[in-house]
Amino acid sequence: MQSAVNALRTCCDNPLMEAELLLAHVLDVKPWQLHINTDRTIDKRSLHQFEEVVARRASHEPYAYITGYREFWSRPFRVTPQTLVPRPETELVIETALAIFSGVPPERKLRVLDAGTGSGILAVTLALELPCSFVIGSDLSFHALYTARENIAAFGLNEKVSLVNAYWLSFMRNKPYFDLVVSNPPYIATHERDTLSREVLGHEPAIALFSGTDGLCAIRELLSAVASVLFPGGWFLCEIGCGQGEAVVEIASKTGSFDKIGLEKDLAGHDRVLAVRKYEGKR
């Protein structure tokens, strides 16, 4: 164990904890069980697997890609190197959606779109938390959609969540259909590449990270088209990067499509979610 801890010192703040988590993953036990059955011997095959995963983690591969799972909204989700590792701040999209729609009566069916669904964490979580919802997840990547399908099936949502291979909103443009559209698009500026950790830059898909020289290309595109797929009074919730609040509010205002434009802050006090509502009357 000590050799594993030493190997992990350069890639994480708590190498002992990560070594224990990796060992528990290899042995298919809960981490706390390692401290109860301290006399347990590790067979050669498991020891070899443990050495392999420690080497992968020491090379700064994200823990979630090694285990294949990451927790989001207190649920385990399948993730792969073709999808982003879910971040805690993305849960603010769910919190904002629930604040808006949790009081909707069950008989009113909510139509929801997760644009750029990736591993499907937003689509699945909204389908579970909003019982009256029917959710569609769109993504251009077949690899991402395969992972999303695994998560949908794991939570028994095959009848409630559908997937579409499409670029953002292209499959429904100019067809008002949704009460809610959510998205966690790429929002990192290309010139910020060198500020990212080795974990992110070396392993997570660049297409899901970077969005032009100002980081706003995807958000700008979504804001220009999302009103055309929303019912009057429908909402668009979008995760944004630190320091982008003022810019995205200006972009949203210039579209002339929304009667409410607001920002929700994360726990660190940064603007993290843009929330806009389509005009209820004709414009």
C-alpha cells in the first residue's frame, strides 16, 4: 500500500485515500470494509490489477474513468473518456430547474430537452426528479449516446427518456415543443488551455471543453436558437464559466426572445447558471 501511496503523491491531495478507493474498486468492496477485514490477503491477479489502476491514476487519468463511474445528485453514473466527468457545480442546473418546475401538477406533462447530453446525467436526473416529465437528450457523439443509454437503462427510464443523434437543437429548430431546455455546453476559451489541470487537458474530450476564442461560441449558438424550440413561457437553463455572467446576459438580451434573464451563483459565489424564459406572448 505504501508504494501505491508514494506513486499517487504527484497527482492528488490525499494519496492514501485514493489508494484505498482504488483498492476497494479492484476488490469490489466498500472502502470502509478494508478497515474491518484487515487480515484479508490479496491474490496475485487482484494485486496486478491494483498496480495497473494505481499507474493509471499516477499518470493523472481521472479516477472516474478508471472506475467507470461518478456520483451526481447522490446517484452513480457511468462515465467514459468520451464524456465529461460530472462536476458538482452542474447540480445547480438541477436545483434551478426544480425551483421552477417542482410545483407542476402531475397531470401536466413537462417536455424537457438536454442539449448535448453527454453521459445523460442531466436528462436522467430531471426524469427522476420531475415525475411529470418526458425527456429527450441530444448529442452529436455516438459514443456519448451509448453511455447515456447505459445510464438511462440503469435507472429504468427507457420509456421516459429518449436520445437523438443531433447537433444541439438542429433536429427540432423552429418547432416550439419544450417547456424546459437544459445544457452544459463547452465554455472554456481556447487561450485558457494551459490553465487546465493534466487530468482535464490530457484525458477529457476537448470537444466538450473548448468553445472558441472567448469560450462563448456554443452558448451564443444555443441562445440564438433555443427560443424557437420552447413553448411561450418555457425556460432555458445553461451552465456557464466563471466570469461569463455579464457576457451571456448581454447575448441573451440582444436576442429579444426572453422576458426573464437571470444568473444563479454556485457555492463559491460565481455566476454558474444562466436562466432565461421565453416571452409568454407573441413577439
